[in-house]
Amino acid sequence: MTEAQHFEAFMKNYQNMVYGTALRLVANGAEAEDISQEVFLKAFERFDQLRDNPRAAGWLKTVATNLSLNHLSRYRSRWSFFSELFANREDDEDSGPEFEDPRVANVLEQRERSVCVEDALRRLPHGQRVPLVLYHIEGLSYEEIASKLGVSLGKVKTDIFRGRTTLKKKLQLIPGLEEQLS
Amino acid sequence: MNHRDDKQLETEIDRELKQLPEITAPGTLIGRVMRRIENPAFAPAPVSHGMRWRWTRRGALIASGASAALVLALALLLMAAEVGAIQAFAGRLQQSLSLFAVILNTAVVLTEAMIFAVKNLGVGVIAGGLMLLGVAYVTCIGAGMMMVRVAVVRR
């Protein structure tokens, strides 16, 4: 096997994890794919150290997380004014019930539960989704999240609480899920 | 909401999010990366050994380089003095200074023109012009932002 073939096999093992990490943080498929590409290009530069290394998964996840957060901070600092002007209304946490349309509800009944949860997670505002994903999915502590995001511990806790509340509201509107969430 | 409710909410959301399955990466990802890697133009950024040096070594290198350049310059100056090249240098310097004087005069004329404009046009017109410039700038940034979003969505 050539080096490239080895690396391709390496990518096949970890591409879902890397892409999933990026997607849940940036909530945009195209941007997540760009970030994933950057992660693997960095991995290729260090492939000698990562090949057959049990810590490769942790390294990839950390790099994917950091690149995603860098992307979000760059995006927000440059364009936040204009992105808020053109913001998709679906990103608004106070937007009205999205699933009251019976046609939508009928379609949603057929969707898998996880797809609905992913969709609701993606619709959360950046400020709530990112710390929520870092805490519940990536398993970081409050202190680690505060350090990564460069904010206070109190803000992290507040944002996570708001994210949980908003997510619960969105999930309760989904037929089939409302009885499971009190 | 009391502490028990907070804990219950945390547990519910944690359960929902931890149950999420692994997301499948798009089929194009591996191809994109492999094309970059296999492109002869792509080479992982070589880490220059010089860039790994500590600041002390870099500082020492810069200082020694600057010293050598200074010594060389002094040597050339001494050589030039012996053959009388300093007079020629002074002549060239005088020409440069006269060019500088022209530039300075031009700047003075422009400044006086601006002051004349402000006095006669009024602050209101000037402020309106600056506002128009600001609006144009913001419009360009906004248009650029729209183009980027459209391009991302189309991709």
C-alpha cells in the first residue's frame, strides 16, 4: 500500500467523527466539509505520528473543534453585523412554532427522531449551540469550555442553560417527542 | 426554575444528545482531500529550521548581521572619502532634497485647498459627503457578504 492509500484508509476510519464534530458546531454542511478537509490536511502533515496511534482520534477531534471555533469567531467578528441583518428567521430562538402546519407534522412523523433532534440543535443560535455541543457531546467541562471560548464561567453556564431550554421547547413541538419531555 | 428542575432538564437534554448517532460525512470529502494531497503543487508547509530557533538565537543572528552591515558601510564610506566621492554624494543629496521640497510644496497647496473648500462649502456639505462615503462602504461590505452567502449556498 502506498502512503496515499494508507492515509485514505485512515480518513475512512475517522471522517464521520471529524465531519460530525465540525457540523454540530458550525451548523453548515459546506463549512463543515471545508473544516474537515483542513483537519485531514493537517493530519497528513503529521501522518507519521498519527498512523496506528491510539491518540489519533482525540487529536483529530481536538483539531476539528478548534478549527470550528476559529471559523465561528472569524465569521462572527467580520460579518456579525450583516449576518444579523440577513439572518435566517429559523435561527431565531423566539421564532414561532415551526411544526404546527399539519402537512409538516405529517412529514415529520415519518422522520427519524434523531434527525429531528439534529435539526433542532442546528437551529439553535450559535451562542447556545456551541457550548451545548461542547458540554453534552464533546464532554468538556464548564471550565474547559470557558477557556476555549474565551468567556467567563458564568456566561458558559447561562448559555448552556438557555440552550437546553430552547432545545427542549423546539423538541416539545415535534409530534412523538412531546410526551417524552415533561 | 429550581435546582431539581435544572438537573432534570440537564438529564433530559443529555439523554437526547448522547443518543444522537454518528453523522455520515459526505462522499466528496475523501476525494477532495486526496486530490489536494496528490497534487504535485501541494506540499505540506515545510517547517523552516530557522523558524524553530528561539528568540535569543534569532536576535543574535540579527544583531551580528546588522553589525556586519554597519562595518561594511563604514568601510565603503572611508573608501569613498579618499576618492572624493562624498562631494558627488552631497550633490545627489541636494537634488533629492529639492525633490522633497517640491513634494512638500504640493502637500501645502493641497492642504490649503481643503481648508478653502471647508470654509466655503460648509461643514454640512463636507459631513454629507463623508456620510455618503460611509454608506457606500457599508453597502459594498453588505453586497460582498450577500455574494459570499449565495456562493456558499450554491456550493
